[in-house]
Amino acid sequence: MVMSKVAWDDKPGNLIRKALAQQQLSFPQEEPLFDLVFVSHEGFKEIFHTTRNIIQVKISPIIENAGVTFAENVWAYPQATVQINARNNEEFEKLFYENSAEIITYFLQAEQNRLVLNLNKLYEKNVYNTLEGKYSIFLKVPPGFSITSEGKDFTRIRFETPEFSQVLMIYSFPNQSDSAFTLKYLIQKRDSFLMANVPEPERGRHVTTELIDEPTFSIIRHHGNYAADIRGLYRVTNDHHIVTFIMLAEFDAYRQRIVVADGYVYTSGREKRNLIRQVEAMVYSLQFKEQGKNNKNNNQLKTGN
């Protein structure tokens, strides 16, 4: 955050903190969306120019063109920057309210793009090849991940350290319901796969989605395909741990099936935000091998043919 100390300590700074340091949704403990570091205009030296996300705020009566500008790779690569110019605090407040959602989305997408860029450079080829052969999909995970269990139309991939676990589950099922892309249906499918493939009956434990805080649910397009993004919590019965998950359910029109990439982070006491964002990048690396045939089907659906 590059701005004057006066503005940082006044309403502009408060508005920025309220939006950009708000608490993450679907987390069992409080963690901010972004960590904010204040730097004055005078202090914004070359050492800060390589920071990957930068917001510059200028509030002055001599500003000629007030507004919000987005720019990439101004001082470094890959980098996301936003410039907000306003003549006074009131104008800044109006501009920020109008653009805060876009600013947040811009930086979140930039974070995901960097992680995907790293995945494309270096990924676990054994996992990649296994998923391609079993599901006819392309999906990348970092080196160190390994397949820990498999079932019918189900694969579990894991990276384990003494401090945390990152897990990705891939599963698929036929598209046989008009309600397939509803939260209720997809969560029921999720829980049935978890019950069948991730049980711990010897310890009286099973995995189930936590519904006290309803998961967030969005219908999106991913590589042109109809898809649902679901984020929430799940719990292990007879265990006090609650775990954050992110799930992408994507319609494969060519094969008339739904493929799910479902990832989560299991850790005790450690901050989860960056670990979840890494999992999110893996989830969103999902692509269908026959996407060209999907594109043809998707275009037919759009035109009604």
C-alpha cells in the first residue's frame, strides 16, 4: 500500500483495510484476505518495486484525472498494480466503493495465475499421466504429491509434511440429473464419494461436509465448460478438526459426465490461506483431454442446435 501516512491513518486507509484485510470466507479460523504493508510515497524505493501486488493511492486537489487504473508488470514480472487517483477523501471513497470488488478479484486472479505459471513449469508427471489415462483429463500438481488411494472413478492425491497435509481428490460420475448443478446435489455426491473412499471406520471417523455454515456456491464457465465452484468446510466425525475445502465440478459435454477436482488442507494451528490458494491452483488446472469436442458441443448448446 503506497500512500501518504495521513491518508493511511484516516478514512481512506480504514476503507482499504476493511476491504482487503477482511476475513477469508469458509475458514475455520480468522485469516485476512491479504496482508497489508504500508509504504509512504517517499519510502517507495527500488527495494519495493519487485513486490507482486501494489496499490498506489494519490489524493490531492491538483489531480487532473481521477480514477482507478489497473496495470501489469510495471516494475517486475509477474506483477499486478492498481493506481487510485482522487482529489479528496470523498472522491476516493466513491471510487473505492465502486471498484473494490474488481480490485479484490484482480489481485486474487493474479495470485492464482502465478501459482498456475509455477505449476506449468514444474509438476509431478507420474500423477499427471495417471489422471490422463484414467479420466482423460489434464491436471497438474507440484512435485512431491503422490497418489495415496484409488477407487472406482475416484483418486486421492496427497502431499504430507509434519505441519500440514494438502489433498486433492478427483472423481467423476454420469450426468443423469436435471439438478446436477445444484449445491444440494453436488454436496450429496461429494459426501457419498468421501464416505466410500475416505473412511476411518477403525477409529469411528468419517468425513462429511459441514452444513452449519453453508458452503459458497457459484455457477461459472471454466475453459468454456459449465461448472460449479463450491467452497466450504468439512469435518471428521469424532474429531474436533474442521477442514477448509475448494471444489470444482465441471460438465464434460462430450462424455456426458461431471468431473470433480476437490481439494483441502489439513493442519492444526497453522495459517491455511496460502496453502489453500496452492490447492486452488491445482483444482483450476483441470482440463478435458477432448476439449475440442467439448467446444463443439458447447457451441451447439449456445445456439440451440
